[in-house]
Amino acid sequence: MTADAVQEILWTDSAKISFHKIIAWLRQQWTEKEVDKFIQRTEEMLYVLKRYPEMCRPSVKRKNVRIGILDKHTQLIYHYKPQKKQIVILLFWGMKQNPAKFKY
């Protein structure tokens, strides 16, 4: 692990809620296979972010907030706290949601 590797990943309530909403939607529209793929992609991205916390593009509106593309439908928004060696997952954002409501 690199010296600046992240030690901890925390989830906000908004992140938990938006993650579960996406899973519920996938279960309605698709199959468990798609749900499993989404969960696996999320876990893989979090694993990589632990080593490379600055790999995703920075937000233009918020300092230390980064936006990662999870898949063609979903973005993962997180706050990187280098002093604490911590990532805080803020939100999962569906690309088809109203962009006017996107505050990052």
C-alpha cells in the first residue's frame, strides 16, 4: 500500500439510501444478475479508491469532492480527506436524474 492510501471508507445516510434505491430499481427492472454486477462494480471501485483516492475527476463545485463513473448509468460521489486517510461516500447519482438537483 502507498503511504497516502485510505484507511477507512465511510458512507453517509444519503449514500446508503441512494445505493439501495438503485438496487431496488434494478430488482424491479432487471434481474439479480444485474444487481450482483452493480454491487460487485461498487466493491471493486471502492477497493481501487482505497489505493488511488484521487483517481476520479474533481468536482467543480466542492473542494475535495470527486466524481467517479461506476457504470454508464451511475456516478459515485465521494469526499476525500487526505489528512484523515479517509473517504466519505456522499451519494450514488443516476445519470437520468434531474441534473438541476445535482449539487456536486
